[in-house]
Amino acid sequence: MKIKTRKAIAKRFKITKKGKIIARTANQDHFNSRESGNKTRQKRADKQIVTGVKKAIKRQLVK
């Protein structure tokens, strides 16, 4: 039987051509007016996942 892709994870993470896992920065939806402009600009960029969670994410993104 084929392993199904976890759709919730597929919506949140992307695997690059070289195998890096990219995710959107957290805490962007609201309460951002109190933060500095520098912090707001930093949140616009995507982040690379570098923790030990990478293996689990890749396993659940099987296509």
C-alpha cells in the first residue's frame, strides 16, 4: 500500500531541489503593530528548518 502525504504538512513546508525544508515564519497573522519595522521585515522571509524534525517532515511529505 502506498504511503499517503500528510496534507497539513504539505501546506506548511516545501522541500527545495537540494533537500532543504522551507517554512513560513510563525506569528505573522496579527498583533504585529507593536513590533518594530525591522522585526516585521524579518518575518516576511521564509525560514529553513534546521532541527531534528527534518527527518519526520520528509517522511510525511512522501509523494
